[in-house]
Amino acid sequence: METSDVQADLKHVLYTKEQIQQRVAELAAEIDKDYEGREVLLVGVLKGAVMIMADLARALRSHLKMDWMAVSSYGSGTQSSGVVRILKDLETDLMGKHVLIVEDIIDSGLTLSWLKTNLISRGPASVEICTLLRKPAAAKVDIDVKYVGYDIPNEFVVGYGLDFAEKYRNLDFVGTLAPHVYE
């Protein structure tokens, strides 16, 4: 899907495919340095993290394992409901492992705060967070995020895994969705 296919639905493009690829490579280099000599378990949060998880895993030079979790606090709307449900749990035992949660975006932080607490309770050696996007102005809880691709304004964004009502995930860039689409 190209920008021209959805131009009427977007206010503007925030990050191009090339900008995202460059930033993912930089994040991977930081992660490789921090986890040198240790195996990391990437925990992707479905569905939005599919793109960043795949690109990050390919960019990492270290050995790694991957697992997926699906949690829900969103309906088809644009705001977090604050209620978290596990839709798909991990298959991996976390005991003693170095866990890196991989997220597409952090809005309020409520879901991620709950998820991090849940994973810590499973006995890993460490739990850190990597996200492509973070909205500092939308934060409702303070959560330590070690690896951040970009801090963005509190606008509704789509693309590169991010959706609105399951649409726009397959864009290879991140854009701001025009209000007329979701209002």
C-alpha cells in the first residue's frame, strides 16, 4: 500500500520507511551492546508490534529467541479502556531470562505497565521495553522505557503495524490519521 492509496485519510506522514529503518538499526545497535554475551528473549505484543519486531530481530546481531503475547485494552476506538485482558499468553518460561518487550506504541502506558508487572512476576533475570513510538503527553503512568524510537505528539497514528479498526497496518511508514476517519 502506498501513500497515494490513503492520502485522503492522512493529515501527514510522520516517519518514512527509510527513517524507520535507520532508527530500528540504531536501536538494534544499542540493544546488541547492552545484551552482549547474553541471549535476549524478544516478547512482541500482537498485533501492532509485528513490523517492529520483525525488523528489529533482523537488525540484531546477537542470538535471540522470540515469543508473542496478545493483550487487549482497545476496542475499535482511539483511547485505551484501561482494562487489560490476555488474549494469547507466552509459550516460553521466563525464569532467569533477559526479556525485552517490543511494542509499536506507548500511549497512556496503562497496558504496558500492567504487562511489565505481569512478566516480572514470572521470574525473569531482567525485563526492559523497546518501542518504536511513545506519546509522552498521553502518559497516565510513569513507565521506564529503555529503548524509544521516536517521541511523538498526542495524535492518532497509523502504519507500520499501527491500525485503526484493523486498517492501515500494512503501510511502510507512520502517518497521522485525519480526524474525519475516526470521528
